[in-house]
Amino acid sequence: MNCDEARPLIDGYADGELDVVRAMDVERHIRDCQACGRAFQCLRGLRESVGRAPLYRRAPAALERRVRAAVRAEAGLAAAKPGGPRPAPAWRRPALAAAAVLLVIALTAAVAWRVARGPAEGAAEQALAREVVAGHVRSLLAEHLLDVPSSDRHTVRPWFNGRLDFAPDVRDFAADGYALAGGRLDYVDGRPVAALVYRHGRHPINLFVWPAADSAVGPERLSTVNGYHVAHWADKGMTYWAVSDAGEEELREFVRLVRGGK
């Protein structure tokens, strides 16, 4: 694939819209071509920046009118009650209404920002899910599932020394039906990562591991991407993504084993 063929496809590749074969062709090209590689990184950076931008919406004029009317009605009811509080002086009523409007606008803006932040974070997570699924499929199609084929964690874990700037936790769960098959290097989210490979019956499971941005710990989130089940969680300062064509319950059990029965 040359530059003229690759450039029209970079946008679709960034969105995960290409079929597997064409996506692999574009990936190889942007890895070997500096110009197209820079174009892809610029596009990816622009989309991430736009996705993180907060959304601001001005409160509608109708809302302001309703708030002002409610304030006036409340003041009138209070004045009509026997022994009720005196109505606010005329010079204070517009100030009270304005304060109420400002409060509603502030709350509306805060809600809008939270709504915008949620989809942006969700879009980034979906993009990363597509990326790890592409890595899983690529390893199967290219017959590059393993760099170090071994069921011995004392062989697999040291293999990553000097190849990564972190040491993945490697364990074998053969007694529970999830046998360690080995590991390899992969490239996800713009950095080299560890890919630990397990087998559950005839189903391979790729467990991608790399350092997390923070030390947050939370429950796993499961999704389905292009027919593959995907689980994602963070624990002990590491990010984990598990991908397989095994059933959802089988993947949940694998995640439980990796997380130490949590």
C-alpha cells in the first residue's frame, strides 16, 4: 500500500471502521511511512482534544422567565398569608430573581459539563476497546500470538525484562481451566504493552497489561466489540484489557481469577 492508497483510509482507520485486512494494511503503512504516521497521530490527537472539550450551553430564555414568575408568585403568596413575612421591598425583587436565575444557570452548566464529560470519556474507552480487539485479531491472523511460548510464569515474566519499563504480573490458572500459553509484546494506546496469552478450551484469551494513569481501583466493565467479549479494569496501578471469543460468563470467571477472586 502506498501513500495515495493509504491517506483516504486513515480517517476510517482512526474510527475503527475498516475491515481487518484493510486495517492491517493501513497500520503497516503508517508504521513504515513517517508522513502518513504523523497524519494519523495528528488526527488522533485532534479527536481526543475535541472529545475532552467541555460542552457549554446557555440556559434558554424561557427558563429565565419561568424562574422569575415563580419568584414573584412565591413572594405574593407569602404576603397574602396572615402573619406571614412581609414581601421583599420592590428594589430587592429583581435582585432575588436574578440570583435565582444565576443559580439555575450555574446548575445547568454543571450538569451539561458532566453530560459532556461522560460521552467523551466513553468515546475514548470505546476507541481503546476497538484497538485491543484489533490487536487480538491481528495476533490470530498474522499467526503472531506468542513471542515466548511457555506455560511457566518464571519463563514468561523474565522475558519482558528489558523489553518493557514495567514487570507484568504473570500467573497460570490451568487448574481452573485457563492455562497460560505464553506472552508477547504488543502496541496499544500509543505505547508498548505486555500481552499475556491464555487458553480456555479452544478459545485464546489476550490479556493486555500496561501501567495505569492513576492508582484507581474499580470493578471491571464488560462490552462486546465486533463479536468479541472485552473486559476492562484497573488494579494496583495497572490497566488490564482482556479479549476473547469465549462466552461472557467464561470471560467473567477469567477476570475473577486474574483479580484474585475479587
